[in-house]
Amino acid sequence: MQRYELFIDGESRAAAGGEWFPTDNPYLGTPWAEIAKGTSQDVDDAVRAADRALRTGPWAELTASARGALLRRLGDTVAAHARDLAELEVRDNGKLFTEMHGQVAHLAEWFHYYGGLADKIEGSVPPLDKRGYFAYTKKEPVGVVAVITPWNSPLLLLAWKIAPALAAGCTVVVKPSEFTSASTLVLARLFDEAGLPPGVFNVVTGFGQDVGAASSSSTRWSAR
């Protein structure tokens, strides 16, 4: 049976606890693959990797234009693998191929759009009426973004969340639904193929009480 590992800091790896859980084909009602059962330790590792990428890695040094170019390249890479990704989602969540292929085929548009927007994020500076003061706006990424996605349209709903975050220069840690994790892990490999630096996009699979709770812990994120 095929196994899908976590994706942290640009590499696939087994979960810290060494455990796996089955993912079912809803049409057949039987398991077709095993997914790494992540832990809070894996979330910590992913957050640290994302934080390094945000602050010190090649991603942090990119201009907005260069970041946008990488997102457009990612869109092209996703489009080239659209059929395979759609077939994977059908196997994992049971939806019709026509629906899933339509969704995945349009994923590239989200990365293309926000890739074009990366160097066009605007803002205004209120005028000052006091002498001796200078006001300006400095645009910075918010930080590492935690993303939790549902089972029904995994990649489409993921793209809605991560494309604008990446365009702004943030890095991401994703916890997909435990029912449909496989396509998100395959998408992670396409980040590497498209040339995005390690740590920009991380995936920790598992259950709500472990990975979900750790991903949504404010203390875990504020400590970074």
C-alpha cells in the first residue's frame, strides 16, 4: 500500500511518532493508502522551518517581482499535473472527475493572479500636519501562516488561502483534513519542482486533537 509522508523544510519525512493511518476510497469503501500520523512535535518542526524560511532563507531575500515570478511558475507546474492531481482527489474524496478536474485545472489561475499582484500591493500614507515628522508605510509579511483545510475540495480551498499569503511573502504550515491528505502532500512536491525554497510550504498530516490543536495554538506561534 502506498504511503505519504509529511513534507517539512523541503523534504518528505515520516512522522516523529512513526505512526500511520489509512485513507479510504469512498467509492470502494476500502483503504488505498497510508498517511503519516503527525504529532505536535512535527508541527513544531514545521513552524521552525517556516520561520527560518521567512527570516533568513532565500525566500526572505526575494524582491516582490521575483516572488511573483515563482508563484507564476508554480501555477504552470500545477497546470501540467492537473489531471494526476484530479484523479488523486477523486480516489481520496469520492467526487466526480469532471468536478475535480475542473477545480484543479483552474488552480493555476490563483497562483498566476496573486503572482501578478505580488509587486502591486498598494497603500496610502495619511498626510501629517506637523513639521519635523516623516511618515511612510513599510510592507512586511505577517509571518508564518497556519492553514487548516476541509475534505471536500482540498486543493481548491487550499489555493484560496495560500496564494495571497505567499504573494505577501509569508510562509505556510498546512494541516489538511485527515480524510483527504494525499493531494496536498503531492502538491508540496510541486513546490520543490517549481523552485520555491525549502520551508516556504510545509504539510503536517494527522488528527485534530494532535496536529489541529498544535496548529491553532497561539502560544506555539507567538513564541517563534
